[in-house]
Amino acid sequence: MHTNAPRKVIYDTDPGVDDAMALYYALAHAGVDVVGITTTFGNVTVEQAATNALYLTAIAGFEVPVTQGVAKPWVKPGEAPPDFIHGADGLGNLPSRLATHNVLDPRSSAQYIVDMARAHPGEITLVAVGPLGNLATALKLAPELPTLLREVILMGGTVVEPGNVSPVAEANIWNDPHAADLVFCADWKLTMVGLDVTHQVILPVTLFEKIARHQQHVATDTLLHAVKFYANFYSDLYPHVAKIHGCFGHDVLAFIYLTNPELFELESGRMRVAVDGLAQGQTMLRRKRIDYPQAGWESDDALTHACMQVDAHGASRVLEETLMSDWLPR
Ligand code: BDR
Ligand code: CA
């Protein structure tokens, strides 16, 4: 039986500007208890991701265990991080950083996930917003993991919206398609928050200016700096985003789904990932209950719940309310 106590979350992330936005949303929200942060390569190297997770929590006045995880994809060769989207440091090239003292938990991210899931069976929700190597490694370490976690919510993939690294692939899945396919085939409650919904929510820079003015805090100033850099990238790419000088909130939508599922419409079915070839990284949802004769589509056992529509105004409203609340220790 679940109570209304805050949801215990392990946040698996590659910060990353929208990862930082999502982290602050989660720390600010009374309904979420971030019990640990596991990091992966993706927007930056895994070392930089861990450094950023430690830094973002420290400057906001929180102490949360942070682990360092996988440094490269499961099978395919790794690539240079996209510094043109998130900056070389993942936070929009911060001009300087404060001295902070938080240190890494020495365990690997996968081991940490397994240890925490075993210590709190049925209680932990895994919110994953980067490539899925940590989760796939944790599954290898503990095949019973799906029975130990409460649920998995991931930002990644797309069903009908065009991809952002190829016509069919979203970046997190494309970065490690083999790991992603393992995750989609495991038998847990899995919700995918992909581009189908994250491209529906455009967040203007002015929102983060308003939050920074209101909070007057190094954490929200840092987020504003990062968002400005990231919004320039998105505004150069999409004319409708440029109109309001904004950006997509991608990763924060995974937490908004956790706190406000009523804002989303979902479709459920078996999900598989194309692991190589021209469609590498494509997330394919079995949308019709036909008995497809092709290998790989035999059973509907492991279902994915894919977010297809979101109330964009509602999502922006809860983001604003949460980050404007009194969450930063003074
Ligand atoms: C995803 O890729 C990364 O750039 C973002 O942080 C997000 O997790 C969007 O495709
Ligand atoms: Ca991310």
C-alpha cells in the first residue's frame, strides 16, 4: 500500500541544462524526495556529469548522494558530447564556480541503484533522463530489479514526433540503443516521456529570469545562465521556439509526469529499439494488437506507457509554481 508521503526517487542524469532544470524542480517539489543521483555520460562526460550533479545540489544547499556511472555506450563507440547544446561544461559555460565540498559516493551508479532498491523494496521510483546504461547494468547485476523498484519513468524516445538526432531517433536512446532496448524489454512499470510531449512545452527564458529575480539565489542564477545558452541553441533551430526565445524542458517533463500525471495522455504497448542501421535509436511502439509474424514482436508482456499528449499550459504552470516556491534553504 502506498501513502501520500513524498515519492522516493533515484535521479539518473547527465547534467545538462534541462537535467539541471529537472533536478531543481524535483528538489523544490514537496511530493518528491530525491534520495540519490546517479550519473551517466551523455550531454557531457560522466566525470563532468557527476561534478555538475554535486555542484548543483551543493549550491542549492542540499546534500544528496551522487554516484558516477557508465562512461560510454554498451556496444557502439562513444562520441564527443554536444557542447553546442549544453556548453562544454554542461551548464552553458559558467564563467566561474563557487568552491563546494560535496563528495562522490564511491559506488558505481548501477551498484547504488541495486543497493537502494534492495534496501527499500517497492518504494523507489527511478527517473532516468540520459542514456540508459546505468539502468541496463543494474538489470544485469540484479535481474530481479523490476520487482524491487516501484516504477521507472524515463525521458527519451519518440513515437510519432520526428527525432532530434535523426528523423526517427531521440538523443538519449540513440546514445545507447542496446541499453535502451534492454530497459524497454524488462518487466517493470515503465513510462516513456519522449519528444511527443517534450516538444509540446516551450519554456521562455523570461520564466527563468522571473524565478531568478524572485529567489535571488546562486542556484537559480546558475540555472538562468545555463538556460540562456541552451535557449540560443533551440531558438536557432526552431523558428516557433525563437518567437518566444525559449527552449524545450525535456527532462523536467519526466518529473512533471511523476507529480502531475493527470496532465498527460498515454498509449501503451510493447516498445522495442532499433539497435543499428539507418534507424538506430528509433523507439518502435506496437500500437495495434495484431499478431505480427516478425521476430521480436511475439508477446505484449513488457508494456511501455508512452506519453503522447500533454497539457502544455498546465505543465508550465506547475513548473513555475514549484520553482517560485520557498524551497531554497537560506
Ligand atoms: C534529451 O537529450 C539531452 O540533450 C537532454 O538532456 C534530454 O535528456 C533530449 O533529447
Ligand atoms: Ca538529459
